Amino acid sequence: MITGAGGGIGRALALSAVQHGMRVAISDVAVDRLGQTRAALPADDKDIKEITADLTDKGARQRTIDVIESEWGGLDVLVNAAGAGAFGSFLDLEPDSLRRIMEINFFSVAELCRIALPLLRDGIDPLIVNISSMYGRRGVPQWAGYCASKFALSGFSEALRAELVPYGIGLLLVLPGVTKTDFGSRLIANSTHQNLVLSTGIAPEAVAKSVFEGVIRRKNELIVGTDARRMIWANRFFPRWVDRRKGHQVLLGTRR
Ligand SMILES: NC(=O)c1ccc[n+]([C@@H]2O[C@H](COP(=O)([O-])OP(=O)(O)OC[C@H]3O[C@@H](n4cnc5c(N)ncnc54)[C@H](OP(=O)(O)O)[C@@H]3O)[C@@H](O)[C@H]2O)c1
């Protein structure tokens, strides 16, 4: 099952999964975008299940897992790609938006893992794939709420991975860099009045390819994209340089 499959990385992962011969349940909050993903998948209806769900809703999460259990009888891989961003100064980030971003990027993922685990425990080569971000390893200005939610997801994933070892369930944490998707136009908050265009990023298909290689090699963690690898490396040895550089980019941004 792949959440956030209505576009971007989730859709690319769904296409890769079908090309690898898997049956896939695709889920998203937006029924029209989910339909577009379904139309792009070269697979029979028996091998694809579309589930429209707002995963911040407890009942919707449970219904999602119930549908998979009742109709397919099990679950082998859960990919949590649903997510949202909020861009702008922390002082401009409304308390409700801060909570919402934690709900989408952290609580709904953690709670979906919780209710999926009994099915995964009986799955074949069971695996959870959590799509975090390079901002889940290094905080950057203008993304305070998003960074907090992705750090929470990264920490949760590392802890859960170790807990799942005795059950044979793997957990792959993915930290992508900037990726060319509609993410920037679907933010839940943007106080900068700048359009966030991610056209310099890597293609979502490239992220999906790396994820599948990571799945096959049973990797624990993947940093995807040159920008992500560079930033995480630089932060390990020169964190104050990264602070200055990121702060400088914000000043340039607001002057434009
Ligand atoms: N693009 C990047 O540069 C980048 C970099 C690093 C990590 N990521 C992460 O990669 C993941 C995929 O992002 P993307 O770039 O592919 O963007 P995307 O195309 O916007 O995909 C995210 C999907 O999640 C869905 N979603 C949001 N809230 C949801 C909810 N409450 N319930 C169910 N689905 C919900 C969105 O639906 P709606 O839009 O209809 O609400 C959207 O279809 C996210 O977790 C993101 O944080 C992205």
C-alpha cells in the first residue's frame, strides 16, 4: 500500500511497484488525483485498489487497513509518502497550521504503522517505507514546522526499526532532497508570498528508482539526491557554515 499516491513521489512509487509486478493499494485524500494515478498504472483492476482517505482521520485510517485485510487478506509493504509542507517564518506560522503539519507528517504515519503492524507481521518480507526528507536530518529556516514533523518521523522510524527486528519487519527511512513535484503548490501555509517552484529538483521517478533499489538491498536508510547528500555531509562537519549559508539564502529570498 502506498499513501500520498495522488501525485509526485507516491505516484512514481506506485508505477514502479506495478512494473515490479506487485499488487498495489493506492491511497490519497484527493479522489481526482488518485483517479489520475490509477489511469497511469498499466495493471488490471484486480491488482489495484484505490482508497480515498484523509489519513489524519482515525476512522479513515482504520477503514483503509480494514479494506486491505478484508479484500486482499494481508499486507507486505506499507509506504508512507503522504505529506505536506508549510513555508515561511516561524512567527507567521499559525498554531493550527503547526499542529496540522504534525498531524499529517507525523501522527497519521505513526498511527497508520500501529494499525498496519498486525497485518505486516504475517506478511511476506514485510517492510515499512517512511518518506521523510533531508529536512528530517537538518533543520533549515522558513521550514520550522515541516522540519519538526520530519525530524519526528525520522526519530520514530529509527526507534521502531529496532523494535521490529524480532518480528522480521524491515523499516526503510528515505530522506529525499528537493524533488520536482507539485508539493510547493500544495502547501498548507505559505507566508512568504513567493511561489515555491521545485523545478531544480530530481525527478520523482528517480526517487522511486532509488527506493526500489533500497528495498531490494534491504537498506535501513536512503539519502536521495545530490543536494541532500551534500547538506547532510556538510552539516556533520561544518554545521555553523550550513547555518550561515541557509540564513543567507533567506535574506536573498526576502529581498527579491
Ligand atoms: N517534493 C520535495 O521536494 C520533497 C522533498 C523531500 C521529501 N518530500 C516528501 O515526499 C512525500 C511526497 O511528497 P511529493 O513531493 O510527492 O508531494 P505531493 O505530490 O504533494 O504528494 C503528497 C501527497 O500527500 C497527500 N496528502 C496530504 N495530506 C494528506 C492527508 N491528510 N491524507 C492523505 N493524503 C494526504 C497530498 O494530497 P493533497 O495535495 O491533495 O492534499 C499529496 O497527493 C511527502 O511526505 C513530502 O514531505 C518531498
